[in-house]
Amino acid sequence: MSPLDRPVRRQVVLLAALAALAGCEGRSQKLGQAKCDDSYAQGVGQVLQSRCASCHSATRAEADYRVDSYLAAVARRPDGTYRARAGDDNSLVLQAARGTLPTGHVAISQAELSELQSWVVECALKPKPYTVHINGWMDPGNGDQFHGRVLRQAVYDLSGCQACHGEDLSGGSVNVSCQSCHASGVMACNTCHGNAANAGPPRNLDYLSATSLVTVGAHQAHVADGAMHAAYSCEVCHTTPTHPQDEGHYQSGGKLLTGPAPVIVRSGFAGQFSWDRNAATCTNGYCHAPFQDPNANFITPVWTAVGQDQAPCGSCHGVPPEGHGPDTRCNTCHRPSFIGDQPRSPLHANGEVNLAAPAGSCVGCHGSGDSPAPPVDLLGRSDPSLQTVGAHRPHLEAQHKVSAPVACNECHVVPTELDSPGHIDHVPPADVFPPDAGVLARADGAVVTYDPQTATCTSYCHGSGARLSQDTAPSVNRTPAFNGTGQAACGSCHGIPPQIPGESFHVGKTLTDCAGCHPRSVTSAGNIIVDASGNSTHLNGVVDLGP
């Protein structure tokens, strides 16, 4: 049973309230004395509004103090220091009104000071006339009388409140709704902790908001959307009740739980999660230490060091992480998680490794659909004028219709695993014509080269090699630009006909004559033969003659 429901307790509270009321009513009402049965707005609020609000209001809150509402006027500093303390004649607000603050302050008139002093000391910061409630019932800083603290000690048994304010606390016989202050509901999460936006402190259970307090700390940095991640739900760190009254939330077996909320976080791959309340640090939480990475700069952040830049890129994992190679562009492989080079918060630090395609698929980093060849390139670009896009797809898909598809391994070493040698162990771009790549490209002794400055190459495919390099036909282009256009027409790789010194059998031949000697490669109309499976004997490293 709540202390408020016990007949003796209720009588004592009622008698005390009536006695206080009688005391205020009984004294002579002199100018400058607060009437304890006045509302804040009718009484001392007018003094504070007229003399103090010019410096202490929503538009200008000097020393972060406002007097434009009752709760603002009685609010403690974020760290719990009192500005106005019930019964304390030396409260900071009274020092300011007297002009005795060590930092200096203009005094108000004696009559106004007396009114303010009476409200603080005699009326105990009472906000309005009460017939039952004690003076500090609405003052969050009153450790003995604030209704939130009284109800907490009563294990939030609301039956005493319901007796007057109704079963749903919307007014009842006294026609005063508790929801006029607690708009989300008396038992809503943010009635006890949090704010209008969410249930994460500030404020904490003691109505304090300093981030230097463990009970406040970096809650808002986690439960609100940020640049690095989407808002985390409370259950990421705490067991979240379905209903406030659930066992283990604020009560166990009907008894109040007074210790700090347990912190339970998903462990990263570096080890078991742990929380050190005294040091206000967490270790091995997935969010700040997703895996063991010696390149990470700061995997044990201090919960109360808010605003001290503890979570820039590189804090939780290296840029790049160990074993990722030297490329610092995360978006090359984790494209869904980035917009340009900036994290896309819903898909970053979300408990998953987001790739553009399933792990093990080449198109997770480059290419699209069923093709590993760009477009798109590592940065998601599709402009063929870029070397990283260029003619990849025309080669791989034989869009030029002059040969069978040119496989990736003609120009690159194709990895069998993500971390195969030569794949991601160097800064992009990819190596072109490394020693282990290119059979067709090196046919007939062709010397393969690639110039990244001009995006041009030499290879058997484009007219190099012992025989083709002798062709003096003016149409031959042995150094096509990979990001150019119109460079693969008949006559680009060898003349029509070839013009090789000392040879006469090609002299005078035209395109439609090719089929006379090369019927398996060219039709009588001069078209390259590519069968339904994509195979062709043209540009295959061999000069095919006869039927």
C-alpha cells in the first residue's frame, strides 16, 4: 500500500497542508509578502517576469536560467546545484535579488525582494493553492516533497492519486488532470526520464540534465539520429519493459529497485562486452569495437565526455581496418552505407556489414546485375569517359561484335578470394596486365602495356604482336583509349586489307573478300561470325584459314 493511501499518512499530510494554509491566510497581508494561496502567475511570478525576464527568458537566458514559467524558475542547474531552494534564505535567486552574488548582480526593490523571499522561505516555492498537497509537491528539486519522489518511494502506486484525479488520472472529482503536465501519460517513459522527443536523458530520474552525470551522459547521442548512425532503441543497452510496471523495471516483487539500470550491450567480435560505471566506459561493445582492429583509434569511449569528439571516423575501426588493404574509401565496397564519402546513418553502425551485393560477389564493389565489369565503378559511377568505367562492359560482353567476349583475366588477375594477392592489397586503380594476366593479349609475342595517364594500351587484340605489328595500313590504331569511343571497327586492329611489307596476297582485297580465306571467321558479307553461344574464331590468337 502506498504511503499516500494509509489513513494516518493522509491525515497528517492534510493537516500539515491545512496548517500551512491557515498560517499563510492568518498573517496580515503586507506589501511585498507572498500569499501562499496565490498562484505563481498571480504572485511572485509577476515580480520575476517584470524584473528578471529581460535577462532570464527563452529569448535570453543569462547563466542558463529562466523565470518565464514556474518549472523554469525552480529548476536546478544541470549538475543539481540549487538556484532556488525551498526554505533556504541564502538561495542563489535571493542573493541575486539582494545584489550580493559574488559575481555581481543588480538588486531589486525591498518590497519585491520581500515578496520573493517569502515565496522561497515561507511558502517553500509553492506554485498554487493546495487543499491536500504539501507545498513542495510540484518542485522537482524538493527531495522530500516532490510528488515524483514520493511516488517513487511508494513504488509508483497511483491509487492515492486516482482517488481524487480519477481512475485514468484525467480529472476525477477535483477536475484536475495529471495529463496537463504529463501529456504522454503519467506512466509514459519520458514522464520519469527523457524529454518530449524521446525517453533518453536528459533529464534523469532526479530531473537533472548535466552530461557529466553517468545517469545522463551520452544518452541523446545514441537515442537520436546522428551522422554516424540512426537512433538506437533503448533495448540496445537496457532491458526495455513492455509495460512500466514489468518485473525488473523499477520494482521486483513489489519492492523498489534503487540501483542503476543494468547495461547490457551486444558484444563485438573483439571480446565480451563490459561496462565500468565508475570510469563511465564501455569495452567491446559492438557499436564502438565491432571487431579486433589495432587500427581503431578509440574503442573505449567515456560515456560522460559528451562533445569531446570521441566518435569520428577511425574511432571504432581503422580507416581502413587492418586487413582491408590501403584504400581509405569505405564506399568502394560498402556503397549502400554511404552517400559519397559520408556515412548513410541508417546503414552504418547498424550491426551488419552492408555491401552492394552478397559477400563473395564481385558486384558488391564494382559492376552491376550479373556482370562484375563496370559500370558501376568502385565509387558507384557509370560514366564511360572515366577510366574506371571505360570499355569494361564492351569487352566483357563483346558489344563490338568483332570477337568472343574478352574475359576479365585477359587484363587483370581475377581473385579467388576477397583478400587474394593483388586484389585489395594496394591502392586503386587495379593493376592492368600484371604478369599473371593475359593469354590472348600476349599472343604472337605481343608486348602488353597500359598507360594510366592516357588510358591507352597495347596488346595483341589491338594490333600488336610479331605479325600484326608489321601492318602499315593507316586505319590501324594500336593504342586505343580505353575511355574513348568508336575504336573497334573493322580496320582498327589490322588493315582492310592488311598491308604487310613483302606480302602480296592481301593486295586489292576488300571486306567481302575476307571469307574466301577465312570462312569460319567472316561471312561473305564481311560480318564477323559470332555463334549463339558467343564463340568466334576471329581475334582468338590464331589465323584461321580454310573451311
